[in-house]
Amino acid sequence: MRNLNPGRSMENPGVVAGGPVAIRKQTLHDQVANRIRDLIIEGYLEPGSRIDETGLIEQLEVSRTPFREALRTLAAEGLVIIRPSKGAVVRKLTPQDVFSMLEVLAHLEKLAGKLTCERASDDDITALMALHNEMLDLYEKRERLAYYKLNQAFHSRLAELTGNETLQEMQRNIQARLKRIRFIGNRSPDYWAAAVAEHEQMAQALSRRDGDALGEVMARHLMNTWERVKDSV
């Protein structure tokens, strides 16, 4: 089995390669799910590949029960497929799957940008801007996985601030299925720089509460993601 470089057991959590992960207060189930999710996002577990349960349990130093519970969580997120009596595989998306989800997500985030500018408090906006600035710090350090996770948190928080639960649920479901795709969108320095430049535009629109401008740049950002990943799907 390929060395997945877990670096520590679940009983002694610390830092995942690529950036810090706050898991010390999480349950063992959450810790295991986070580790497997990271392995999928970073490509250690490749799309379409069978998950070697015995080998991965040994490398992660966990028991079978929390491991299987974690797989069920990831299956609910759309990252893996559990096949009765045949084990689990990493879900492989088709190019049409990816384009369709990015297309819908672009419209959802366009609406989210507009509603957040209308409904969020000043403190909420300040907190979002702080997240953006943390992302820039991680970009300067080239901590790609940590940057990616904070980026996901930024978009999730922005959706929450709309106060629209239906929008949040749809955004959350699609975002979960696109985790690996969104990560590879920053695989080259040029692609990552372009994505950061788009986030700078988002921050500028957010700071002046220009919902239309924020929505437009967020939608463009998602469709530009397709251009960055379409040859890798």
C-alpha cells in the first residue's frame, strides 16, 4: 500500500502535512474522518480507487469501528461510495458532474454574496475580512492545504450569513462533493495566484457592501475554477 504519511496516531493528534488542523477537541470519529478526507483532497487516495481498509486502519492506528463510521460520514458527503460486501471506493466525478456542480454553485454564491451584503452585521463583515486576511497570510507562506481549508470556511461562513437555510444546505452539499476538485484548482502557482486575486476582489466588494459586485466576482470565480480543473477531471 502506498505510504499515506499519517505522521501520528489518532490518539496523539498534531499537524497534518500542509497546514494545522484543529482536532484536539474533536471526537475520534471526527479526527478519523478529517484524516481520510485530507488524504482524498490531497490525492493520496485517488478518485476511483478502492480504499484499503486494513492497510489504512493500520497506518492511521485506529480501530475498525471509528474508521467505518468515518467512511459513512464521507459517503454522506459524497466523497466515497460504500459498496455492500465489496468495500468502499473514492468517488470519481465525470467532467459533466464537475461542470454542472460548479455551474449551480456559481449561482448560489452569487446570491449568497448579495444577501450577505444586505443582511450581515458590521461585526460579521469584519470577521469575514479577518478570515480573508488569514488566507493571504497562508498564501504568502505557500501553505496550500491550510489555505484551502480556510477558503472553504470563508465560503461556508458567507453562506451562513445570508440567513437562508435552503441556500446554506445546497451550498454545503455541493461544496462537500467538490472538495478534491477545488483543491486541485490551485495546483499550479499561476492558478493559485489568479484565485487569490479573485478573492481580493471579493474582499473589496464585501468591505463596501456591494452585493452585486461581490456576487458577480464569486460567480466568475467558480466558473474560472472549471477552466483550471477541466483538464484534470
